[in-house]
Amino acid sequence: MRQGKARYIGFSEWSPQQIQAALNLANVERFVSSHPNIPCSGAEPEAQVFPLCAANGISQIVWSPLAQGVLTGKYQPGQAPPPLPLVLFKEFGNNTLNFELLVWTAEPNKQFLLKSDLYYIIYEVLQQREIEIPLAQLDLHLRSGKLELTPEMQLALIQMVERLSNQESDIDSSNPIEKGTEGIDA
């Protein structure tokens, strides 16, 4: 505070003994706020903490006044709150580390929007930190009508298409399901 980096100081969830010990210290900055947790369970700081703070000019800052949503009716009695988001490492991919993000929502009909929003936020955070995500290039799309192919390029493309066609026919010939019968129930 003397260097101007903080204007005021406070404490959170201190016992009356901790507060009194801090008040007894000489030549230190005085606390101006208390941030007590007031649980619904009955263990309440009002009886000792509030009078001690009031007598020493320490104000109270509310900590979860609605008990993290319990008092709003967000959760039914006896019902546990939804689990926190979870990130799981799934596997090593081709030049990738694959993770799965599990997030719980009360609106499952909006899961695709939620998923899209989360992916976009994750992408933005990675961009801000200058972390590049290499995207796998599986398809080649030529969109320019002005692209002139040399005879060598044309030959290379024809050979590539033939190789791919041969690979597909090799796969089809090793398939025990006869052609034309896929999806037909016997």
C-alpha cells in the first residue's frame, strides 16, 4: 500500500482470533473489509466476527449471498449441483494431442450452439497466445478457373487420381460384402 500498488486490504473467512491477532500488530496497514462465507448450514460468523469488525471499522463484503444459486431455486433440495467442466486427454493423433471437453448444461437442446461457442472461445484464446493449430489437409480444392496446368501437372494429377482409384478398388475387392448389397437386410 505504501508503494501505491494496493489502496486497501481485506481478509476472507478469518476467525475472530485471526482478526484480533492482525489488529494487535503494530505499524501495519489496517484492514478495511471482511469477506465471510455465511453458509446455510448454521455455522455463522455473525455472533463474533461482525461485532469485532464493526468495533474496528472493518466492513463486510458479501460472499455468495444466494449460496451459489441454492437460494434461487436453481437446484432442488437434495439435488447435487452439476459437475464442473472436465477436460480429458484422449489420445495421441497424427501430429496432435486429442482432448475431450465435457461440459454440463441445463439446456441439452442447445448443446450444438454451446459446443460451437466453446470451440470458438478456445480458438480465440489460443490465437491470443499465438498458439497455432495446424489443420489436417485431407482434401484438395481447386477453385480458380484461371489456373493453367502444364502438361506435366496434368499428367501428375491423372496419375494421382488413378492411384487413388486403384487403392479404392483394392479395398473394395478385399471387402467380403458383395457390391450392391450394402444396406440390404437378408
